[in-house]
Amino acid sequence: MQDRTTQYAADVLAGKIIAGDLVKLACKRHLDDIEKSKAAPYKYYFDVEQAERIIEFAETLTIAEGEEEEQVECYAFQCFILGNLNGWRTKTGGHRRFRTSYVQLGRQNGKSFLNGILAAYYGNFEKYKYGQIYCTATKKDQSLIVFNEIVKFIRSDPDLDECFNIHEHNSTIDCLLTHSKIKALSGDTKSIDGFRPYLGIVDEYHAHKNDQMYKLLEGGIKKMKSALISVITTAGFDLKSPCYALYEYCVKVLKGIAHNDSQFIYIAQMDETDDMWTPKNWIKANPILQYDPEAFENMVPIAETAKEMGGSSLRDFIVKQLNMWIQWTNDVYLKDMELWQNGATRKTLEDFRGQKCYVGLDLSAGGDLTSLAIVFPFLKDDVRKYFVHAHSFIPKRRVEEHIKTDRTEYDLWIRDGLVTVTETMGGVKTDYRYILTYLEKIITDYELDVQFVLYDPHNASAFLTDLEALGFDSVAVTQSAKALNDATVDFRLEIESGNVEHDGNAMIKWSIANAKTTSNSFGEIKIDKEYQTERIDVIDAIIDAWTAAMKGEVKQNTAESVEEWLKLYEASKKKQARG
């Protein structure tokens, strides 16, 4: 049996199909997960038959719009999307793996077409009975786009028409084989409150001012074994929108910064370094152009007009045709997270036993994260380097809350020893004694030579007495752009230069990925975040420590020097033996 889903992934990674880096990551994820599925602990598998089934169903449909009716032919990228959504299953029960889907494509790439296929297929041709399927949008006209796509499929095929009853007066379709219903809904979110969608379609999510519609759909699928929320959208202009927040989260999942096995992602966009005026690059944001030469040619004058007119025409071209969130990278602190990943090492605190270090603290006001960072400057081949260690703390009764609001894996980080759960003070507020105990223990265990403890003075008053009782020199770091600019800039430059090492702590990576920059009137910068749930506590603690670490005395790492000497000694012995 052919496997068009996996074939697309292989062709993309082999360079046979033009695609951007995020699509390549989606393809790599698919292939990697197939390998993972061969091992018992991995709870999902890829069912080729189920993947091909929905693609074959799509290709039985007829496109009635236009001068002549045409049989649907799924393009390779559409096969990949549909095949992933229907093919990945749980090993226990055979339920669909993906419960949420985020697909971002340029304008006129068949977004409504894909959602129309999902609605028709899940409405009538799965085993699920009495299902609820919703086509949602901010406005009624928008919600009817997908609904009307389904209607066109049905009315253009006499056999299909017998399986559905269409009620245009109330925008409802009865699925006669399963007794399910397909309904178009718009901005009145209360109308779906309490419902249990088998499929919830969120069309053009970028236009939604809040996430209320999405959250209501999401809340309705909690107890359902197979259900899907499908977001298919273009990019937008509003960086404060829930769609942009979801987009950023999905990028983190693709890059391995966040983890979510139940979230499908396909983001077709150009890479940051691509020239937007090179036509070949447009395919990355508009995969349909690879298969439709006429559409490709039609885009050339659109691009030329946008370039010449500038202003709103140019903005619209960038966002809608090239599928780029406007200003999408302007304030990102570290644009290439691979640079941070490159600094991962097998070193631990043991490798810095007895070394000078600087401690940074970011203290929470109550039930949020509190983070501690330790920075070790050292020399390697006469080049100044740094090793970063970090640890965080969270109240016990706030863990589940933060897993949901922050959409990240605190439970796994707790399991891996990256986060300590504090249980005193009712488990709702961080007990700073846990921090002191942790700090005192690692200083003692590794004989660390702490030069300064640097802290955000906000929320620190109750902590200082205990801190000073331990004999540490503590320094308050004013949280202004003027005070933090040098450290903020230097930390990024050292990462980009390959001079920052770390132990692969996933929480540090997540925090850095969340970090944006904000500036004062003098152009001085500091770290900030776009949304409340994007925690930057860890990087805040690192930069506090960095204010002193980047200036402090540095010497050769003794442990590393010994290691290098041993390597040279062993190499010399081997050479003598050969001689």
C-alpha cells in the first residue's frame, strides 16, 4: 500500500520538494515518531491504511466551482496534513493521536477545502454516532465559508447527496449514516458552551480577538477519546492575538522547546534569511504553487504591485501571501535557538567544583515560579567561556494550574529534577526556605566559591535577612533597561559566539525562547515577555547573575585543564606504542 504521508516527509527532507524549515521540522517529527513507535514505551503508531483512507475519500469528491467539474486530486502537502490527522493512532484503543491541529498556509492554498474534507469525513464516514461538528469563526459569513465548501462537495455528487440533508436556513447539515450534525457558528460563543464537539473547526483564527471560542471547543473534548480541534489560518497583523500565541507555541513544539504529542503542526512560511522577492521562496509559504504553474505566474504581478505601492499593500502581501506575521522576529531575544542548543554539554556542577561563581535570583510574588541561576566564568584556550546552571521552584497546589495556563510540561521537569515543588505555606506560595536549602546544599556539596548573590529587589525584602545570615555578599539589581542593558546584550552575544555552555536544562531553553526585548528611549534593552503565561523567570535570574559574572575575574577551569592533559597524555602513549 502506498503511503503518501510518509513519502511527502521523505521527499521534503531529501530536497525534492521546496519547503521552509518549519515544514522540514514537521516532516522530521513524523519520521522520528515512526521510529519511536517501534518501541513499546511509545504509545502511538502510524496506521497507513487509516491515513490513505481519508486521502482516498477526498479524491472521490468533486470540485463543482468553475467552468467544469473536476475530480479532487490531493496535492502532496494536503496528503501529509490529512494523513497525519487520521493516520496517527493510540496503540491502546486505536483512537486518533492528534486532538488539536494548527495549520498555517498562505492565502488560496485550500484551507477551507481541507476543513471541508475533515467535516464531511468525520461527520458521516467514521464509526462515531451522534457527533457534533462545528464550523466556527468570528463572523457568520466567515463560518459559512467552510460550511459552503461542504455543501458544494455534497451537491456535486449524487451518491454523497444521499448521505446528507442540508438545511441552509439554519446552517445545519444532517449526517444520515451516523446521525451526526454539522453546524456553522459565529461569534456568539455562548451558543456552544457545554457542547461536545467531535470536530471543532476554527477558521481564520488570526481574526479572533480572544481565545474564547477555541477554549470552549477545547473544553468540550476533554472526555472524548477521539476528537479534533482544527485551526487552519493565514498569518495575521495582531501580535497580541491568541492565534499568534498559538503559533509561537507550535513553533516551540516543532523546535523541541515545548513537548505536546497530541498537537499536529504544519506551518508553511519562508525562512528568516530568505529574500521575499525571490519567487522560488514563495513556495515555502504557498506549497500549492509547486503544483500550479498558473497560480505561480499570477502571483508575480501581485508581488510587483505590493513592492511598488508599499504601505498597506506591502503589509498585506507579506502577511497574507507570504504567510509571515508582521514583525514576527523584531523583538525576539534570541532569534536562532539552535545557537543555544549548540552549547549543550555533558558537564555538570561536579566539573566546576571549587570554582568561582555568581548566583542570580528571580523571586516570585506568590504562587508563580521562583528561579535560581549559577554562572561560572572560565577560560578555555585563553577564550572566556561560561557554564550556566539553573533550578526553579513552584508551590505544589499551583502545578496543575500552571501546566494548563502555561501549556508546558512542569510535571516532566519536576520528574527530571529541574523544578522543586514546595509544600509548606499551604502549597500555594513559594517558601523561600526551599531556595536557601537548595543553594546552601550545592555550595557545600561542590565547594563553590560564590562571589555575589544578585537579586531582583522586588519581593526580596523577606528573603534578604536569611540570605545574609548564610554569609553571602548580596547585590540588588535594578530591573531597568539602563541597569540590565549591558548584561542582556552581552549574554546574547556570548551565546551567538558559542561561549555559553549548559547541561541541556529544558527549562532554560523554554525561558529563553519566551524572552522578548523591550527598550527605553535611549535604545537600552531588557528582557520582557509577550504574555503573562510565557515565563522568563530563569533567564531573568541568569541575566541578574550575568551583570557581575561578565566582569568578574576568570581563570582556567582546573578540571578541564586536567582533562585536556589526560587526553594529550593518552594520545602520546598510543603514539609511542605504535612507534
